[in-house]
Amino acid sequence: MRKTSGLMLVVAMMLPLGVIGAGPAGAVGGTVCSSAAGTATFTPPLPILSSKTKVFGNLVAIGTLGKCVGGGVTSAHTKFTSTKSTTGSNCTTLVTYNPTAKPTVGTEVITWNTGKTSTVALELHQVKGHATETTVTGTITAGLFKGSHQTGSLSYTAQTGGCSKVPLKTVTYVGLPGAKGVIK
């Protein structure tokens, strides 16, 4: 769950913001989205910064994409579910960059405004020097834009008192200012 930090999100769920696609020649269309936002939940919550306790859990992020142009879509709802962590996490591992840490991995499902879906094998990575930012990379494995690649950048904010006074249960995330996502 080390990278569960990643969120964030998402967390993508969040994620498609900042998505840059380089799909195969047969990939259908493409789209550019200029907004992403959502909330991610840690289960169990991450122990506070002063705790040495680590938990093995998962991350679920639910969000939206907006201002999409191209590919016949204009917006989407997203849901990311991480694979259960095999390494323990806490608030310290969330905010401390570790270049050898494994990313948080999982599956994102994007439900476009047209009702079509895209399934993404996604990884969340910490950003060196930016404790509350995450980059995401993935490949669309099924559905609309299958075979395309996704990358993105998100920033996240912990719940009030999260990590300092109480275990971290939720974070909200947004696409970084000026970021645009492209799927091709």
C-alpha cells in the first residue's frame, strides 16, 4: 500500500486527466479531458505520522472527468480499486518518497457519458519532491479506446486532521492545473 499514496487518484479515477495515449493503429478515436476530481478511501485507514504501525489494505477512488473533446465523449465517472497491498503502509510511507517502492496497482473503470466503458490496468506512482502529488500510468485493456495508454498527474488533500491527529481515511484529488488528458 506504499503507493497507495498514489492516489490518489486516482485516483482516477481520477486518472484520465493528464492521460496521454499512444494506442495501436487500430485504436478507436481518442479524447482530451481537461478536468478530473474525486475522493479516495483507504481501508483500513492509514495510521498517523507518529505511528510505526503499518496496515495492509486497499484504496478505492471514485471521481469524474470533464471537459472532454473528441472520441464521441464529453465526460465520465471513474472508479479505481487497488489490489490489496502486500507491503504495509501508513501516513509516513504515503508522504515519504522512496524510489524503490512498488507502485499501487489496480483496475480503473471509466464509464463515459455515452454509456460505454473503458477498463484500465493502472499504476499510481509517488512524485519525488511533491508529497501530495501522484502520477498515474496505465493501459486500456477493454472497452472504448482499448489498447490506448493513459498517463496523468493529480494532487490530493487529506481529510481534516488526517495523518496528524487521526488515521487517514479519505483524500480528495484534482488534476494538476493546466493538465489535459489525451487518449488515442
